Amino acid sequence: MCGIAGFCNLDSNYCQQSRKWKDVLNKMNSAQVHRGPDEQGIYIDKKCCFAHVRLSIIDLKNGSQPMTRTFSNKKYTIVYNGEIYNAPELRDQLKKMGADFKTTSDTEIILFGHLIFGQDFVKRLNGIFSYSIWDNYNEVIYLYRDRVGVKPLFYTFFQDSLIFSSEIKGILQYPKIKARIDNDGLCEIFGLGPAKTYGKGVFKDVFEVIPGNFIKMSKSGFFQIKYWELKSFRHEDDYEKTVDKISFLIYDSVKRQMVSDIPICTFLSGGVDSSLVTSICSGELKRQGKRLDTFSFDFKDNDSFFCANSFQPSQDRPWVERMVDFLETHHTYLECDSDCLISNLFSAVDARDLPCMADVESSLLYFCSKVAKENKVALTGECADEIFGGYPWFYREDMLESKTFPWSMNCSHRKLLLLDDVINTLNIDEYIKAAYESTIASTPRLDGESWEDSRRREIFYLNMKWFMQNLLDRMDRTSMHSGLEARVPFADHRIIEYMWNVPWEMKARGGVVKGILRKAGEKYLPREVLYRKKSPYPKTYNPGYESRLKAMVMEMTLDSNQPIWNFLSRSKVEKFINTPSNYTQPWYGQLMAGPQMLAYILQINYWFKKYRVYIV
């Protein structure tokens, strides 16, 4: 994994001021060096410049970037972040077409593939990626992003130049670009956050390449081109064939994603998703005479403070112990205390470039930093709930019938602390409604479906475009901030395409949530683990953590110069702090309740100061 950045102006000649632009490229690299601490590189051409930081996973010696190759007298240069899981097949095809490979890296596969097959070669890739290619011969720049959006890629325009970067902080290194936010951006933060509208970067005039799309800029203009989208059709396979196909796809995806020139590990929570990935990995390594490293996450003293609820019915540790014994992995139990949670709240903002999922994100950032000291590649169970229907909004009637984002149904919680003038100016309700309805309107339809089937298709589409994207962003930034590559086998586009059309009656046969996934995993896991009731990523229940957050916010109320008071009412905040906490009614997802609201406030205030955000 890596970090990429660059800029292009088709009317410029960067070579005339190469020292200046070299300095800019080095600054862009420095801003993202956590994504690639092993190696750095830059490239300066007349009309295009690239920067790259590398985390060495494949071809440790020869995979340096930016990489330039020539084919049929045409010279192309690439900067690339990701992993291609069907690389061996593609390499063989390209060799037959005349490609002369000098490395074993997948970077070179993409570059030769583009040289030989053109811009649509991306459709042949199975992997997670963002990359840019400069076609020196035709003076065309391309920006590509993987189908699901596992790897990030942001861009903006400034004085006729296209500037891009894996993370927004890279763009902010470009001369005279400032962090600005307008009313739409404020609605993103206060109305939709910690999620954000796909395609937007929250900062004014900052955008992201939409998953499944690529951007092409030439003298002919600027074009955004969709190369992948879900297609709706009748599912023809019977239940047994469907189970068999899902079982194969999961196994094949996990096996492919184990490719690495360095040891891999897995995150293991004891739930069906991570346990299934871990079981397949462990079995493959055992056949090679190797033992898998696994890691689990929890919070100090949670055994004393844990409160079971409908979202988190049980603790993970006993289930982790069962899986470790069953698979005989080399396991490490990691714990996070309140000090780590709070100290990483602001580092999580640095990693995401935005206010994020509060301690749900800061804890994962801390855990990834610990895992990175032992392993550089980790496979996770992320995305299974979104793809197989694990959340309550897939089956609870009140959530199915809601006319807004089901993981954030009550907008009043979000406006509870805002100044009245801000509420009237921003019109958050209308902004949320427009974002929701836009996604619903773009849902791929199937004629003749019942209302329930059509509605579930909408919910699945909302999940993929919003909730899953937020969790993928969280996983990418927290892992890459520590130089750790996290892979997500369930996000294989083949699995998503197939599951998109599997009817709910099969997905949850007999009323069993994610029943088809559990059935597909029967040969890999003990029954008690397979059919364990879902329990999401853990969070702390230590009252001392919340007390410290309250104290930090109360201290902030004493300083009228803090930027947060341009938006929040101090009297409303003080009243909120003095109201008994509610851990069972989240305002976002399943984990973000009262304490996380306080942490989110602290993150927003920090973000305004750290990024020197201008309101326009």
C-alpha cells in the first residue's frame, strides 16, 4: 500500500521551475509519509508531476514508483496505491501481448495493461486501488478508483491545474490552496457526519473520485466515466447452489488476498465474519507449515463496566478464546484504556482529515498502531454486514419504513446543540433529505419487485454508498496512518455483484440474520460461533471515560474563542452534559451515543483549529 499525489496543467511547463515543483511534491509526500514509510519518489514532466510514498508489500526491491514504461513508442507513467488480486492471470495475458516485465509488482501490470488495452483495462482488475496514469504521448491524465472505494482518492482544481492525493492533507500542500468550508460542508459535518456524501471531500471545491469511476482530462476536456455499477436481475440459482457459490467466492477472495511477500495476520473478534476469514487464512497457512498471527481488540475494565443491550448482546473475549483454541493461531489480546482513547481522538482527525467516528475510530487507530509493530498486512471481516444484511435496518419494520438514513433516523439529536441561527441558516433537514433521495433515486431497479424487495434493495444500496463507505474510510485511514495495510475480502466485487440479487428470503432464511453467510461457512467454523448473535466492534463502557470527556467540553465552554462556539450553544451543551447519558439510543450507527457526541464535538473543534478552516 502507498500514498499517491500529483498535479497536471496541460498549458504549463513544470520543467522550467523544476526546483519549485520538486519542493511541492516532497511536501505532498511528507504529508502522507505514514501511508508509505519505506520509500519515496517523485516525477516531473512538462505538464504533469507525480509524488509517491511506498509501503513495500510485493516485490520489495524493484517496485519503486513513480514507474514509467514505453510500449509501441508510447510512454506512460503511473503512481498507484493498492493490491491486485488477479495479478498472475493478468501478467500471463500481458506477456502474450508483448509486455516485457522488469518487476513482479502489480504496478507494472496496471501500467502495461493500460498501454496495451487502453483506459478500460481497469474492468479486468480484481483488487483495491487508486492510481493515476500520465499518457505523455497523447497528453492525457487519468485518475482511477476501485469499484467499492476501499482506497481513497481526492482531487480539486486550482488555477486550471488538477491536483490530486490519496488524502486531503496532500492537496493542502499545494501552493495557495487553503482549507475552506461553506454551508454545504457544514451540513456534511453537523447533519451527515461522521459520514459524508460520496464524491465530496467536505472542504469546499474538494472532491473524491467516486468508486467504480475514473476521471480523464485532456485538451478535449474533463470527463468522469463510470466503468462499474451494480445490475439488478432475477436470481435464478436455488438455495443450495447459492450457498455453494457464496462459499467458493469467500474462500477464493480470502485466498487471493493472502498474497504478500511479508507475513500476514487477521483481526479476530470471535464473530462470524472475522472468524470465517481467519479460519480460511489459518487453513491455508497450515498447509504451508506456518502459523497465523491473530489480534483481538477490547477496552480495559470492560468486563466490569459492560452493559449488554440490543446492539451489543455479549462481550467478544470468550468467543475469541474459542476460535484461538479451535484454529491454534498465535494470538495477541490488545486493550485500550481511556488515556489512549482520548489521546487518539485528535490523531484520528489527523488521519481522516475530518471529524470522524470519535472513540470508535480513535480506538481502531490505536489498535492498528500496535498491530503494525508486528505485521504490515492484516485481513479483516469488514463489509460482511453491509453485503449480507447484518444490521437491524435490513429487517426492523420501523427502519425499513423510515424515509431517511436508517442508521441516523432522528435528526433532532444532531440539531440539539446547535445555535438557533445556525439551524435556520443551514437547513440541515433539507440537506439530509436531498442526499437521501438522490441515492434512492439512483438505486438500480428490478421491474416487478414487491415493495419489500424493492425497499430492501434501496437499503442495501444506501449501505454500500454511505455506511459501508464510512467504515472503509475508517479502516483505510486508521490502518495506513500506522503503515498497516488492511484488506477486506468480503468487499470483493464478485461477492457484492452476486449478493446484490440474492433475495432476502435466502439471505435470512428462517429469520436467521446473515443466515446464508453462516450456512456458507459451515465447513470452516464451529456451529456455536457460526450462529452467535451479532455483536459489533467493541466500545468502552467505562464511566470514567465519559467523565473526562465532559470535563474537557466544560473546560472548552470557558473559552469563547474556541471555533466550535460559532455553531454550538454553550447553554445547550452544558444542559446536555448534565443530562444522564443514554448508551442505548445511538445517533449514528450502533455505537455512537451520548459519550460519542461529546467526543465528536471535541473533534470538530480540533479540526477547525488544526486545519485552519476558513468559513466561506
